[in-house]
Amino acid sequence: VFCIFCDILKSKRGIFMKEKHILVCISNASDHQKAICAGAQIAYALNARFSAVVADNNYLRENADMKRNIAFAESKGARIITFDEQDFVLQSAEYARISNATHVVLQEDVFWLSFFSIIINCYSRILDF
């Protein structure tokens, strides 16, 4: 499980967020419950808002594992945010930026690692690194 500390990126420009916001990205993979648990633990420790982003399509809406992961995230106190699967990564990165996410929790796989690089790129362009 990876955790990106977006507040560190923001601090280079002197922007500090008073309220912490933990964002976890989940899919229908059963091992994403680790990322949900990690996000919930960070949110609890920091007394932070906790959100989960998921891709929305017909297959995932009916997928039992996705339903289980969404229910698990909700049971941990996450607010569920859904985006269209076509632009999911860009929409999620933009949501992370506009919602002032201070931490983004990702499961270790190729898709989420590409998501990580897009978030870093999004933040760096916005903050003019």
C-alpha cells in the first residue's frame, strides 16, 4: 500500500491545509481492503475526512467484489465518490486537487502506480515546481 503525502507537495509553496483529507482509490480487487484499512487508520490518527474514489461502469456496479469493497469503505467511514471509468484517473487526480486531499492511499499495482505519477504531475503543474 502506497501513501502519497500531498501536503508535502503543497508545503513547498507555503500552502498548508488546516483540515486533513485522506483519499483512497479502490477497485473490485479483494486486496484493496488493505488500502481501505490503511486510509481509515490514517484518517482516524489525523482526525481527517476520509473519501474513497471508485470507477463507475455497468460491470463494476454489478460486481460482488466491488460492492463488498464499497460497503467495507463505507463501514470504515469513507464517503464514496464515483467517476466515469473513461476519465477515471484524470478525474480522480483533479478531485484530489480540488478537495485538498492531503494523503492519497493506493494499492500496489501497475494501474495505481500510473495514477500516482498523474497526481504528482497534476500537483507539480498547479504549484509550478
